[in-house]
Amino acid sequence: MTRRTLRLAAMLGSAGMLGAAFFAQAVASPLKGAPTSQLRHVLLLSVDGLHQSDLAFYIAAHPGSALARLVGNGTEYTHAGTTTPSDSFPGMVAQVTGGGPGTTGVYYDDTWNAKLLPAGTTNCKGVKPGVEIDFTEDLDRNKASIDAGQGLKGLPGSILQMTGTPQSLIDPSKLPVDPKTCKPVYPHSYLEANTIFEVAQDAGLRTAWADKHAAYDILNGPTGTGIDDLFTPEINSDANGYPAGNDWTTDNKATEQYDTYKVQAVLNEIDGFNHQRTDRVGTPSIFGMNFQAVSTAEKLPTSDGLQGGYVSKNVPGPLVIKNLDFVNSEIGRMVAELKKRHLDKVTTIILSAKHGQSPTDPKALNRIDDGPLLDGLNAAWKKLHPTAGDLVAHAVDDDGMLIWLNDRSAAATDFAKSYLLAQHGNGTDINKAPKAFTQSGLSKVYAGAEAAKYFGVKPGDARVPDIFGIAQYGVVYTGGTGKVAEHGGAHADDLDVPLVISGAFAPRQVVDNQAVQTKQIAPTILALLGLDPTALVAVHKDGTQLLPVR
């Protein structure tokens, strides 16, 4: 097979070209012998938490597995990196827009915006701006139910009958409000870049996706309608058959059960139906899902009688291995169904992950309660400014720190940085024994203009965190001992994810060791479909190239 590298056309010009929103030059169909776009399909699969090292470990132990065949029948990028922060929201958004957080405006699923108004605002005149942007299960009409409040009977068995337009399951009273229109801002409206789903739809192609919250409406893109069939069973709802208050991530067996619902949706779509299997609509041109089971296996200390996490550096423990088996089996089912429906010759499968998980070395774990750190920061600020309120407006700390301040001045951001770097204390190690920490568990802190520069936005941007702290390796911010790993940070264990392009039109048995990014998936998918990758706004702004296919 001829191997050639595919690159984006040279970036054209100046800001005067249609506001520099798009490139002017289209990219020719990149893959020799590919049929017309109406007959091509791309199946995108995200295995949350999966590291490149996990994939290599599994394939070495199971050379005849579905995952091994997937890699063997395609191109494997062994040095792929996801977004920083390595959260599910920016990670997934990057894969479908081609842009990083500074371009898409999406830093996490739970952030702060200095310009929007509080949820529930109906009279916007004179209301002080500044609001938490909570695009999690909290938006659901009923977050305790796997159907997010649709009201289906016979759950969870009937979950496949969940609507394909989950925007209708979002409670608008929980959404931030735009001060210009005084109307709620839905997740799709919050996104500052268009998506591959919208580009495909513009070309008359069908799209589908399955994910974990109704708030994944964000993937619809600014039009709000980019995905024809969006299936979003609520993962943080009460898991049926388990103790009350336990969601589908608190027991790994439950997470596997949850993932099978999305797998069945994809199987129905391969067969040419909608995810409910009620209408024959044709197999989507772009479709796929995310798996959650590996992620929970990495986080939970134990579940179902098995040790979670890793037994030594990059060596998965029994629960993670069990879930690699599970994902392998489920992907095998999809590949078999594609072959059964004679779609294997026209379908490209892309395997990656929204994020990894850190640490993969259990000896490095240090669980630190971030609550006292934030309380101390507020108290220290008030001591110097007796009439001031809390300095911290909002914070999200998993294995990194994102902090938004009520006072965004250089004096305030410098104060917060200095305070955090001066704190020390004790966390807990893998055995729940005390473990000392310094500098609040941080290795580097970007504050104010530094943070804005890090993310490539202007100082004072309404969305960018005022403090971005990169944690020391092994640090997980949590108030208890119920986790042995997390994501959201910037360590290699968070960022080093697999990336495989396999199946139709992909060169076989190619290993590419150059550094690539998961945001390159978006323009590559459009090229695979014979569409113009430069139709993506973020591709222009970030200069995102296609993945090299050689």
C-alpha cells in the first residue's frame, strides 16, 4: 500500500478573509480508493481513562484479541496527547471540533463565567455577572433517574427508548443566563466552535453519538442540532439494583452494565436503525460512544472483590484488567456487526480516550483534601482585606487546580499563587497512612495573565481560570480515601492516551511514534468522509493538522 502523509492545505491569509473564520482552500479527498461520502462511515470510540501503556500491555498479553486486531489493521499513534486540562468535556469537545480549551471556551464540565448571569435570572437589568457553569448531571430534570427525567417505565431495561434529543431533558432554570438576551444558555450555545457533526449534516449526512449526561448536548455545536441521534443515559443517576444513592460509577459491575446500553445503541445504528431500534434511518456517517468502565476501575480502590487501580507503575490491577477484557469484548461485538452488515469495507474505526488517569504508580498516590486549602486562602485574603468577601468564586480540583476568583486583579491572583505555594501538610497514601505534601501538592502555578497566556486567550477572558495549578505526580484532591486515581490535570498519566485509526481506508500495521494530539481527530474524520476539514472554525484558529497517515 502506498503510504503518504496527509496535511492540511497551507493556511491562508489574513484576518480580512471572511473574518478569518475559515480557510479558503478545501482539502481534497485524502484516502485513495474511498467511495463517495454517503457510503463512508466513521465509528469513533472513546475509552475514558485508557492509557497508551494499557493498550500496549493488553495487546502483548492478548495478541489475538479484538483490540490487537484493531491495532494490526490500522495505524497506531503511540505518542498521542489529550487536552490540558484532561477533563471529559474539553477532551471530547477537542475530538469533535479540532480545538483546545482556549479556542472552544470549554475548560471543564464545571467552571465559572465572569460575564453570564446566575441561573434563574428573569429580569437581567442590574444583575451582577458571574456564575458557575455546571454542565454535569445537575442540569437533568431528574438526575436520580437514568433517563434524566423523561419518565420512562420499566427502567433501566427500557433505557434504549430514551429520547435522541436530550436537550429536552435539561432544566432551563438551572442554566446560566445571557445578559444580552436574558435567556438561558444551553450547553450547545456555550461552545465557541462548530463540530464535525454540523459539517457532516451540512453535507446531508446522518450523525449519532452516545455519552453520559444530557449536558453532552454541547456536542451538537452552536446550531443545537448537529447530532441527529444523541443518546445520553445519566451515569450519575441511582443505579438500579444497587443500594440507594449509589450511581453507576460506584460499583464497577454497574458501570459495565451502563456501558452495554450505549454499546447496544451503537449496534442498532450499525444495523441501520436509530438508537431505539424503532425507525430504519440508515447507518450514520459519524457515530460512536464513550466507555466508562475502565475509568471507574482505575479510580475505585476495590470493587466486586477485585483490587482497583494499578499494582505497580503502568501495570494494571485485577479490576482494570477485567475491564480491558470487557471493552475488548464489546468492541469485538461492534466489529463483528460491521462485518455482518457488510460495512467493514467502508467504515473507519477511531479508538482514543477523552483522558487518562493519574497516578498509574500506586506508590506515588497522595490524597489531599483541598477544602482546607481553599478555606485558608479565603481567610488569609479577608485578614488583609477585612471588608472583602471570599476571594475564591469557584474551584474544581481533581488532580489539578482550576480556581476562579471574585477579584481578578494582578494583586489578587499573585496573592493566591503565593499562598498556595506556601502551604504544606499531610495527605494519605495508598494504604491510608499520612503522607506529607508541600506547595499544596502543586508543582507549578499559573496565575492571572500567566494562566491566560497558558491557554492562549487574552487576560481578563470571562472563562479562563484565574489560577491553574499543575499537581505534583500522584496528587489527587479528595476529602476521603475512596479514590486511588483521578484526571483533569497535566501529568503524562492524564494526557498519554491511545489513538488508533483502523479498518477501511487506513494503512495497516503502521506504528507512528511522532507526537500528535487528539484534537487532530476532528479534521481527520472529515477528511475520511471526503469533507473539508477547514470547515471547522477551531482548525483555523488552532492550526490543527490532519493526523499523518503514511
